[in-house]
Amino acid sequence: MPVFRFEAVDAAGEVRAEEVMAASQDEVILQLRDQGLLPLSVEEASGSGLSRMLNTPLFGGRQRVSQQHIGQITQQLAKLLKAGLPLDRALTVLISVNNEPKVQKLLTRIQEAVRGGSGLADALEAQSGVFTRLYLNMIRAGEAGGSLEVVLERLAEFMERSKALKDTVTSALIYPLILLVVAGISVVILLTYVVPQFQTLFDDAGEALPLATQVVIGLGEGMRRYWWLGVLLIAGAVLFFRQQFSQIETRQRWDRLALRTPLVGDLIAKVEMARLSRTLGTLLRNGVPLLSALGIVREIIANQVLSQSLGAVAENLKAGQGLAEPLLKQQVFPPLAIHMIRVGEETGQLDTMLLQVADTYDGEVQTTVKRLLSLLEPVLILGLGMIIAGIIMSILVAIISINDLAF
């Protein structure tokens, strides 16, 4: 039975951190609630010395406050405030239960600002670069409406769903990337180690080699002698493209091309639509005006074409139009999403409908990713097989031609 480490707050507001044996995390949470404890976190105790070592600063751990840390403290703060603890006391609890030095320092600075008379949103905004504009606006709206714990819960849910969407896309790219790396390593080994083993045989034959064999041998020799030139070319290409993508016009051209690419463009549009809808719906539900919410959403949309289109939509909103028609005019957003948004406007439930759009496109993204993988995997495997087969065939053709001459 696995061992779980939990951190919980008792009725007196004191923090307890212990380890228990249980079948699952849910069972631990139920046990804590039966004991009158408020669970803050429940994690399986790894007990691994290697895991603890990798989390030290020497190995790159605990160096910055990541979005995962932000999501965790958001969820914990929401639970503490919902349990009735005042903000200052809740921050004290969070500081005591967090083992991450960066998180402790961040929470300490926030608590000092709150004790100095600042609101939570102002205290968070003072931590430059840590919290997004979306986060700050939602906290400010929650403070103004007296529902800070509700807003924090929604923020934690929003961050969790956004992370799940990002993880879906990232996980889908891992296997193709592994295939590409294996393909590259295999080709390099063949050209730089295997092919040269036959070169002495070909030189002793003293006959002209087939063109394919000459090309393969030339590539292998070039890799062995001028590998440093390849490294410089790759580094130069990376710097060139980074410089190009820093220019808005170039970025827009590439983003427009990406949207028009079969299959890939459809996936990009769905990912961005899911992100747009969830962010906009969450902001509207927490009292942020639509125009201000659109300005925040533009900052998190990665595709510049879609971001610029939202700018045009904002201008139409200023002129008194709704949201659905301006989105439709841009001709870059999925029609289904626009129709659902129109229904939300007509029924006065735009925030709810936007969140439903986000859920719909989260599922669409998973389906599209599976479809792309089902096509991409055999293409990569076939391409790798053809390259390796081509190299091997070029060597076999040369060997056969030498044997024919011998007879």
C-alpha cells in the first residue's frame, strides 16, 4: 500500500504535516475530513534519495516560482479563506507549509504588503513578472465583489484546465520527437561509422563507384571532417529564425501560413479557441468587463493572426456591436464556436457558453491530436526506413558491381 504525505489545517488553524498509508489520495482526503482537518495537499511520498537530490538548487530545482507553484498556492489559499481564516493568517499558514524557498519568499513579500495596507491584487502586482494580467484582474474583481475565495477557486480550476490542455499537446509531440532523434542518430552512425568500413574495400577495387554510393560516402566523410561547420550552421539558423520571429510582420506571415496548413492549422485554431474561450469566460464570470477581458485575452493568444483579429473585434465592440458577428467577420475562428457564442449572447449567458465552448474544443483538440499522431507516426517510421534502406542499398549496389567485375 502506498504512503502519502499530507499537509492539513486543524480547527485551531495549526498546520499538520504527516505521512499515512492509504489506497489512494481520495481515501487520505476522506480520512482527514473525518478527523475535522482541512487538507491543503496530499502527495504520494516518493522516498527516493535521487528525487530529493534532483530537487536541490544544485540540480536546477527550486530556482523559480513556476505556474505549477502558483496554481498550488492559489488552490491552498482558496481552501483556507473558504474555511474562514483571515487573509493574513492564511498567508502565514501557506508560508509554513511550503518547502520551496522561492515560494516562501514570494508569500512573505505578499504578506508584508498586505500587512502594510495593500489589497491582495496590489500586493500581487508588486511582484513584477510573477502573476499574469488575467490573474491580477480576477483577484481585483474578487476583492471588489467580496468573493475572493470563490475567485481563487475559479482561478485554480482555470489554471488546472489550461495546464491539462497544454500537457495534451506537449505529450503528443514527445513520441514524434523521439522518432526524429532516433532517425537522426541512426543516419549519423551509418554515415560516420558503418559506411567508412566499406570504403577501404571500394578503394582497393580501383573502379568507379555508382553515383549513389559516391554521394553516401561523400556525406559520411563530410560529417566526419566538417561536423563543426554543421554545428555552426544550426546555431546560425536558430539565431536567424529567432531574430525573424521577433519581428511582428514575419511572425504574422508564419502564423498565417500555419493556420492554412492542412490538419496542423485546424489543430492550432482549436487550441487557441479553447484558450480564448476559457480565459474570456472566466474573466466575464468574475465581473471583468468584456472589452477589458478581450485586451487580456489578446496577450495570451500565441498566434499573431488570431491576436490581431481580436484587436479588430475589440474595435467593433467599441462601436456597439456584439461579440459573435465581429468574430465571424474575421473568418479565422471556428464557425461552431461563433454560433455557440451567439446563443450565449442571445440568452444573456455569454460567460457560461464560453466555458462550454472551451470544454468542447478541449475534446476537439484531443481528437485532432490523436488523428494527427495516427498519420504522423507511420510517415516518420516509413521515412526513417526509406533513408536507412537508401544508404544500405547504395553500399550493396557498389559491392555487387565489384563482384561482377571480379567474375
